[in-house]
Amino acid sequence: MNATESNDALILLLNDWIVRVRPPLTQGNDRVFLMLHGLTGDENSMTVFTRNLPRDAWIFSPRAPNPADESGFKWITSKNGMSASFAEFQQATFHLHEAFGGWIKSFHIHAQSVDVIGFSQGAVISAAYALLYPWQVNRAAFLSGFLPADTPDFIPPGQLIGKQVFVAHGNQDKTVSITKAQQSAAWLEQWGAEVIFCEAPVGHRLSANCFKGFADFFKNPV
């Protein structure tokens, strides 16, 4: 385990994954957030969202394993993630889930569940994580994201019953259309999730109002 300081967090090498880890203020607090960046991002990209989360919690922000063509990193190997099958995101999520379990053990965290947050391509992974491991997920956030067109072929009915998902999207988003976000939210509801949808007149980012809704959604543990 190698580390360098990064403000109040550590950049760690954990079993071949580079992960930004921010510990809680109080020792023994076992609430955990898993933050997943978008295409061309890295382990520091999600810090824009961390200031809106409870300070007394663990935050793990891994670097995706595949170099992106332009710069940064990506979660799957396909050149066009928008047209990729859910199967490829599913495989990436399997690897992340296995690694995350090791990170939790290495810090002796006794969490019963995790809050998963993803932006853009990372939002696909966050949704896949909740869909594949719903018993391990408390709440999930799906920010400026989409689900592959064939996702319903992989997910059984009722998979997200009792789960809450926060969805935020800009209706001027040129990277991921608002119609893809609306379709994804409809699928999440069909699988039983309670979806809070925040739409705003912005591009591929969160509006101030959606940032507030995001913070309120994760304010208190449930």
C-alpha cells in the first residue's frame, strides 16, 4: 500500500487499483461512499461532489482500469461506450465489486452497505452495481448517465424494490441526451426503485439546484 497526501484524502495503490480514499472525521464510523468518475476522468474527478456529502464517512474514489483514447481513464474497453452492451459494464462491475470488498477489509470497515455515486460512464457502473448487488447498496446516484439499450435483457423484475435512486440530468446535455436519462429512470422504476429525478437547463453537468437535491438525498444515513 503506497500513499501520497491529497488535501484531506490519500491516493493509495490498493491491489493494482489507484484509489483516492477520504477517511471519516470520527474513528469507527462505517458509513461508506463509492464514487465513480466518467470517461477521461480519474480518481480525483469526483471531488466536486464530495463536498456535498456527509464529512463523517469513508469515501472511495477509484481510477477506472482502462486508459481512455483522449486522456484519463474509462471503465470499459469499447471505444464507444454509448453503444456498448450492458454485458461489458457488467464485467467491469464484477471486477470493481471484488476489488472494493478487499479495500473495505484492508481498512477494517464493518459497513453493511455502501452508497454508490457515478457520473456519466461512471453512472452506468453505479447503476450496474446497484442492479447486480442490491443487497449491498443503500442508495445510489445516477448523474448525467445512461443505461445501455439491452440492459433490461440482463435484469430480473423487482431487482431494486425498496431502493432509492437519485437521478440528475441536464436537458441541454449534448453528450448524453435527456431522453436516455428518462428511459433509464423509467427502467429503474420498473425494477422497483423509488427514483428522484432532477432535471435542469444545463449541459453535461449538475445544476446548482440538482447539487442541492443531491446533498439532501445523502444527508442522513437510512
